[in-house]
Amino acid sequence: MTKVAIVTDSTADLPPELTRSRPITVVPLTLNFEGKSLLDGVDIRPDEFYRRLPSVTTHPTTSQPSPGRFADAYASLLNDHDAVVSIHISRKLSGTYESARQAADMTDPKRVRVVDSELVSMSLGLLTLAAASLSSSGSDAAAIEAKVLEMRPHIQTYFSVATLEFLRRGGRIGRASALLGSVLQVKPVLCIRDGLVTPLERVRTFERALNRVVELTREVDRGHGVCVIVGHAGAEADAEKIGRELDSVAETLMIQPLGPVVGAHAGPGVVGVGCYPAELFPLGIKRASSAQSRA
């Protein structure tokens, strides 16, 4: 039994079989979809969500877990762990971090450490996996938190969207609002900077945008490879293509669907990567595709 439990939220978009084999507890956000409140990744899976999304008449909305839901998770974990390190989506993108902070105060603030990843999705998943590996190797909560904070500024998120409309509707467009209303048919290359969606470049085609995502990811390599998660919203062929092009430099490579909550804001067709230089913390995971599980 590990001494430190790792908690994250469902926007980390980690596949259940991966979290089950590690000391990771995922607290789900809620997707309000077609008149129902559904737990992200529990009541609705990505493939079902992306199949139904094009035909809905009302745009789905999302909400963070309640402090009570986090408190229940912390209290249960503290029964058989010394401490909890809870790592979450950027506080500038969601109220999830604040709910977790309140829950820590409700349970045992000395034993629950809550971290704002300043990231989301693939990148949050990478940080969570690194924390879980540290826990499994016997690191204490202070050491895990310190390493997470050390790694955080070095984790990059690069992605492109088929349309900016979903980011706009969901209020998560951040600095990319500057791209709205462009008379040119351009495709954005976006990143997460300071916890916000931020535009990097504009290119002529979606294919070129994906090529830039590959190029930018390769530039992260410091000579020891890159830890990479490729995420997609119903665009597995594009994600697989990026995976193939990054395989030669990837120390860790996973390809997986974005969960319904992230997909509700990014929109169908989005493809992106979370990545960091493998020398920071090699994970040693290879998953050939979202359909295969070899982790």
C-alpha cells in the first residue's frame, strides 16, 4: 500500500485502466447534456458523447465537483494513506481547484495538499502520472508536491481546433478571443500559457496546424526523448498520425480520446498534445492507440 494517494479530476482524461493500476483516484466533473447531469467518464464515455454531440440542439455545459464530493474522496483515502496530493485543472479554466481546496479544509488540511496544475487534459494527465510514480516509489507528500511544482512550468500543451466556436460558447477561449471574427480562413495553433488558452500561430489549413503541433513537440526534446500524450475529440486518425510522427522521439507515448467535459469546450475534431522533456521524469509508458491498452 502506498503512503500517499494521488487525486485528480476527470479533465486529466486518463483512461480508467491506467488509473486503476496506479494510486490515482479520479473525481469526476459533471456534464449537463440533453437535459441530464452526467458524471464525466462514468455516466457517459467519450465515444458516445462525440457520436451524439453533432445532433444536439442545446450546447452542453459543465460544472466542477462539489467540495463535498472531494471531501468524501479525501476522507476515504486518509483511512489507509498518510496523505493525499490532489492535482487539478487550471483554476483559470474551472472552479474545480477551489472546490478541492475547500474540501481539504473540511477534512484534514495538514494531510491533503491541493495543487493547481495550471494545465488541463493531456498535460494534467502527464503530471498526475508522474505524481503516481513518485508515490509508488515511496516518496512522501512534500516531495511529490515539490516535484509536481518543479515540473509544471516545463509541461507544454499544443493543440488545434476545427472551430473556435466551442471554446467561445463555453467561456474558455481566453486569449484566443483575439482570433474570433477573422476574415481569413485560418486554423489556429493554440497552447496553454499561465493556465489560459493562448494563441501561438495561425496557419492556412488544419493539416498544417497539426504539422506545427508535431514540430513544436519535437522542439521540447532535450536529447533524452519526450513524454507525450496525444488527445483527440473524435479524430482518432489525426491523433494516430501525430503519434506515428512522434514515435521516434517519444520516451512515453499515449493516444487517447478527450473526455466529454474537455470535449464540450474544445469541440469535436480537436487534436493536441501534452508533452515534456523525458529527462525531467521518464514514465516509460507506451500505448499504441486509444483502442489498445498495453500500459
